[in-house]
Amino acid sequence: MGSIAQGRQGSAAPPTKGPVARVRKGVLAYGVPIGILVLDDSYACAVGDVRNAMTYDFPVMYRRIEGLDIHTATRKLADFPVEQVVQSAQALVRDGARAITAECGYLALYQREVAAAVSVPVFLSSLLQVPWVERMLGPHLAVGVCVARAEFLTRAHLEAVGITDGMRVKFMGVEDEGRAPAFEAVFLGGQDLDVGAAEQDIIRNVGEFVHRNPDLGALVLECSSYPTYGRAIQREFGLPVFDYYTLIRFVYEAVCHRSWVQDDRK
């Protein structure tokens, strides 16, 4: 009688070939698809914030852009060396990232330069969602874009992410004119984050925006700290809400697509 390792003709059965782990020379860590560029600042981040790793149910890794603090990112980013942002993105790719994002929507200004310098998808700003959200809506509806401070948003930011003059887009600054003290305490005062107070601030200010613009069909949140409050905003106003988390989740699914193939050996 032949052994159990033999086939019907008595020859040895070929070994079963399983998944293969590929060598990626120089990679720091395997299985970390999303690389996130962060500012050279320290401030409190609740779950939902791009910088809080507990936000994700998949691995992410971070890299600080040395010298680029929140003041520079919002007020004078055009004066900051784009090469430093590019080098930080390239380092994330070398470490194994399959896509690059960032924690400040105003980094939209460098979207083209960083995308041209790496071989993986780059989505530095949640504002990248605005053009296709606008196309999702009927011609009688507009996209409401909620940025941290509207005064810092320039035409160059919009052009870099594909937002043109002909699009049905309306903007508001959540933190304009001191109307969001809970956020100012964190970003300008270095204090702890009162999540409940921050939610009240953003709900109140977005509510005024929605009330003034009854034609809004969806909201896009620019700031990387705002996803924490996305569900509360959606519940309050009944609108689709897009933010950094929806963008990062979208790109994650693109670079780590779910397998639908069933194991037919069972």
C-alpha cells in the first residue's frame, strides 16, 4: 500500500503552494499601507483626528515635517521649503507606505509637488474630495466646505486640488473671528482638548452655515481634527459628510483591496 503522500499512481503529490511574502529591500515595516505627514507641533488629538492612530482599524505610520508648525502651515506655507515636505514623503515610501496623506488640509498647496516626487498615491488635503462630491450632486445643490480659517484659504490651494470657479462650492471658516474657543485653546493655546465643548462649537457654526445656505447637498470638512465630530454633524443636519477619514479610508481600500476569491479547496 502506498503512503498517504502518494497519488493514485504512487508518485509523490506536489506540495501545496501558499501565499508568498515578497522582499522589499530597505522597508522599515511590512503591512503599514498609509503614511501620514504630521506638523512639527504637539497638541491634543481625540480619536477621529488624523494624528490619533486609534482612529483607524488598519495600520498607519507617521513622519514629522521638521520645522513646519501649524502657524507656518496656515499662514505662510508658500515660504516653507517644499523639498522638506517631499523628503518626508519619500522617507515614508522607503519605509513601506503605499499611499501618503497629511494632517493639515492647507498642505493642498504642495499636492502636485509631492505627488510628482513619489511613486504612490498622494492625498495631502481632504479638499481633494470637493470636485467629485460636487459632481455627485444635482445642479440645484452645492458643496459646503468647512475650513478651519477661511482667511488662510487661497486660490492656489483650490487650484492645487482641482476646485475651479465654475463649481457649486461654498466656504465657511469654523474658527473665524474667535467663534470656536475650544479649538483655539488647543491649536493656539496648547491646552487640553475639551471634546464636548469643541463639538458644541463646530455644531453651532456649521449650523449657521447650513441655515444660511439651504441649497447645500453635502459637507466637506477640511481640518484633520474635524472627523471626530463628523457623525455629530451628520446626525444634526442630515447631510453626507466627507472629511480626512473618509478620504483615507477610500485610499486604503484602493491600495489594500479586499479579496473576494473563495478557497475552493475546502
